[in-house]
Amino acid sequence: IKYFWQNDYEKTIYFVNKGMEIEPKSVRLLLLRSLIYRKNKKFDQALKDIETASLSLKEFPDLEEEIKKNLAVTYNEMGIQMMSRDDYKNAISLFDEALKFKANDWGIVANKGDCYFKMKKYDMAKDQYNIAYNINPKGATLGNRLGLCCFYNSLEKYNAKNRDLYRA
């Protein structure tokens, strides 16, 4: 843990792996290692550790919420990475996957809305922002995002209706 807080992930992984030699089914060590993999953008390895941890749920049912939270965070971070590559369609799929594990996370819903906004699907973006707003009315910038959706949606409709005026 000390090395983790010092952002020395290489040493953290080393000691987590040593701990797993002693206790190979340690759910907490698997979840810690998945966190380190997420920090290093090694999402496949993070998901593998979370899946392995979930196999121990019969022995540790109290960790189910922790495992779900880790899955949601991992899929959300994967979606954010897809957004940074302008791959909004795949990002939306990843956000949908994240929402299966944490349905009331306004941030994930807002991220999904951001994808629709970037794809110029303003009605769909507005729907997502409204869902996020209903989950957390104090969510940062949700009002601004909703306003932008309404503005661009109205502008598109106006331009479509008056297209002939611009051709002259």
C-alpha cells in the first residue's frame, strides 16, 4: 500500500504478487492489482483480476459490491479512453457495460451523453444528461451540457427548415 500511494506501481505489483503467492485467492489483493493495472491502462489484465476475484464470492459475499464497483470503474475508464480516440460508438458500449454494475452513477451516464453530443445526436445526449441530472442535480456542468444540447438541436432544426434561404 505504501508504494501504491507513492505511485510506484512496479514495486506495488511486485509485493502484491508476492502476497498472492502466500494467499492466491486473496480478493483484496486481486482488486488492488486490478486498480494498478487500470492506472497503467492495462484494462484486460484488470478485468481478468476482477473476474478471478468474483469467483470467490461464495466465500466472501460481502465483497460483491466492491467487485461491482471495480467493474463499473474499469469499464468507465475504458470508455473514457475510447472517447479520447474519438471512438464514441465503442465508448457508449463500454459505458453501458459499466452501468450494468453501477446503474445510478451520474458520471458514467454523463460520459455516455458526452459521446452522443460529440456524435451530434443532441436529443440522445439531452436524454442522458437528464438521467444524470435526476440522479445528481448538483452534478458539475450538467445544466450547461443540457443547455448546449438544446441550443445545437434548435440550431440544426432551424438550419434544416431554412436551408433554401442559404442557397440563394
